[in-house]
Amino acid sequence: MKRLLAAASAALISTSGAALADMHEAYPERPITLMVSYGAGGATDFQARIVTMTAGNEDALGQPIAIVNRPGAGGRVGWNHFATQAEADGYELGAYNVPHFIAQSIEGGVSYSTDSFEPIANWGADPAVFVVPADSDFDSMADVVSYAQDNPGALTFSGAGLFVGHHIAALQLEKAAGVELAYIPNSQGGAGAMKAVIAGDVLGGVNNLSDAFRAQEAGNVKILGVFDVERSDFLPDVPTMAEQGYDIDNASVNFRGIMVPAGTPQPIIDKLAETVPEMFRNSRVQGKMKEGGSPMHVMTRDEVIEMWAARQDTLDELLAGL
């Protein structure tokens, strides 16, 4: 009897293993969607469309990836939907933004945390920058801070939402400069926040380097400072906040990548984890990203797992202090 049970167990394990192997080989068998928690035209949407453009190639996934935008509440609408309603079958992917979704989970009122998702790969690291309209009287962060000191709470500036990278950068600036600012989250995300700056609806804004780079190239804004530990290759003449005398690190740098819902079968995660980073390294993809002023930073699944954990620790401390 024991021998029969052992044989049956071995057969079941063998069958399960074969089924998992078949799943890895067969996936994907139909087109895939990638949910972006921000509106069309913003940096995440713009970059997601570039980094997935080779997905249908035979040396990639062999199936196209279509972008689905679910904007609202600084990303909360999309990530709540993804955590609670997306099918964990490999055909619904999500774009993540860190520190955004981690900071929001720390603040509460959302249905997700790092445990809700499985990272696949990271494509970019986009620092926040401080921008003002092209015709602004502000020419440096010293000008901005001086105005804020003389007019507490009157310096209005836009960002993509609450407890996203822009907001964290704003909180850091307030603390480092010892000033009171009027941060105005825009319901239309980064694209809407940039439009508010260009239109003169606000005195300035914190936005993604990639959005700001394109706006500055078009002559619409001036970029006064970078919220990172070193200057960007895209903006070699723009000093960091630290260079301008403000003790601000890279906690607000926006890491972007692809994830799946928790519970997705491991063979599918493995297939995506081995394929997606190579999609990001495609020369056409990298060329398009460079043209758009979008900094790339490709990371594997294991590297993203470590990054998420490190950002969780950093943000737990930072948000408690702010």
C-alpha cells in the first residue's frame, strides 16, 4: 500500500512538473495588457509605450502589449484595481512607480502594499526636478527659497499627486530649506502638473526629469534643480539640490517597471523575468528613450525585489520624520 501511495505521489509530482513546464513554454498565447496608473501623455505612459514596443517580436514575448490607462488619485485608482481585480494569469501586467505606491501604502487608505505584487523588471530611474515657467523671474533654487521665506505658503507649485515622488521631493525641500510651500497635486498626473506650470496657473512645479526635459527643449520651462545625488547626463548644467545647499537625497527618484499581481503562477513570472529585461535592453527601445530624455535603469527581478525592500525602509523612516 505504501509503495502504491509513493508511486501515485511521484506520478502526481511528475505530472505537475510537466504542466508547469508546458505553461512556461506556451505562455503567452494571446495579447497582453499593461495597466498604467497615470494618464496618457505623462512620463510613465510615454515610457511604457516605448519599452513595450518590441514585445511582439519573436525574440521577445511574441505577443503585443497594449497600454491601459487607469489614472486618478496619484496612482491609487489604478493600483487598487490591479491589486484587487486584475487576473493573476500573466495577461494583465501593471506598471509600478516607486516610491509612489510604497509611500501610499505606508500612509494608508489603499488596498495594496509590496506584498500585493510581484516585480518583473525595472526600466527607468527618473529624478524629480523643480521647474518654473520659461518667463519666470526665478533663475535658481535660491530665488525660489527666498520668495518662500518672504511669502510663507504663497509659493504655489504643482505635482502629480499626494505621496508620489513629486510630493516626497516637495516635503524634502520644505524640510531642508525651512520654508512653507503650497504643493498642489494635479488630478491629471504629471502631464496635468506640467501644463499648470506652462500655463502660469502655479509659480512652479516638481515634475519628472523626462517630462521637464521635453518641456524645456520646447522652450516652455526652466529647470532649476535636480532631486538626486548627482547631476543627470540629460541636464549636465543643472545642479542638484545638494549642490545648491539643500540636504536632499534621491528618495524621490521615480523607479519605473513592470509587475504582476501576487498569485501569478511562478512559471509565468519566470518567463517574464527572463524576457522583459532583454526587451528593455533592445537598441531601438534605448534609442527612443534617449530621444525623449527618459533615463533608463534596467534591473532584473531579483534586483527590483532588493530595491523595493530598501525603498520600504527608507520611506518608513522618511515619512515618519515628515
